[in-house]
Amino acid sequence: MKVQDYAHTQPKFDLFNYFEGKTEAWGQFQDRFGTLKRRFNVTITGTIEGNVLTLDERFIYDDGEKQTRIWTITQTEDGHYIGTAEDVIGHAKGSSAGSVLNWSYTLALPIGDRVVNVQFDDWMFLQDNTTMINRAEVSKWGIRLGEVTLFFKKS
């Protein structure tokens, strides 16, 4: 898929506008065979200062584990973004067109007593001004490990 294939879709996805304030999300991870492995809820608080969006994400997993990720996202030009977070290796790169945003990044993912760097190909599809669906393919060395499915609702 290419982001530009969605340039004609509506409503237009404005990353900063969508995530400013409070957003709730519910998701799950399925392995490459489609087996549900983990479910989670996320509370997100977004603040904007100039051309920088900060997302404070608070995860609660179905096994009780809690995790926090703080994203710092800069809009580099119209529809293009660079993001960083403590567990993101290098920079996340994103672009949007129409109602769609695509992120690509490498995440340092804790698995047991070790950390594995995995690649995310993350697609966000804005359904209306408050609802978004996110699908992210997770891979390592080009091999598909699984998929994350998320549903977002703007508070």
C-alpha cells in the first residue's frame, strides 16, 4: 500500500488535531498464525507546543502489566512526521494523505529476559472525527511475526 492511494479519502487525518487532549484505545496482538496472544487498553494524553506533539501513552495489559511510552512527534512538512520514544530505535517516520497515516519504526520489545528489535509498519485509518482503526504488521528480518490491531476513540 502507498499512503498517496488514500489522498481522496475523508475525513482528512490531522495527527496533531486528533491526538490533542484525551484518547482511549483498545487493542490486541495476534501472532503470524492469527492466534490471540495479548490484549491491552491505552489511555493517551496529547499536548502540542509549536510543531511538536507529545503523546503520553499508558498501557494496561490483560495480564496486569503496565507500560508507559512517551512519543515526541514533529511535523516536518505538511503530512510528514518524525517521532521518537525511549524504546524506539532511531526515528519513526510517518506520512499521511486523506484519512490515512502510515508509520514505520523499529521498537525495542522486551520478551522475557531479553529485548528484541522488531519493525512496525503501522497504518492508521480515520473513520470519523472521533474513531480510528490501526493495523500494524510486526516483523523481524523481513519475517512477519504478527499483527497489532487497535481501535481509538477520541474523548
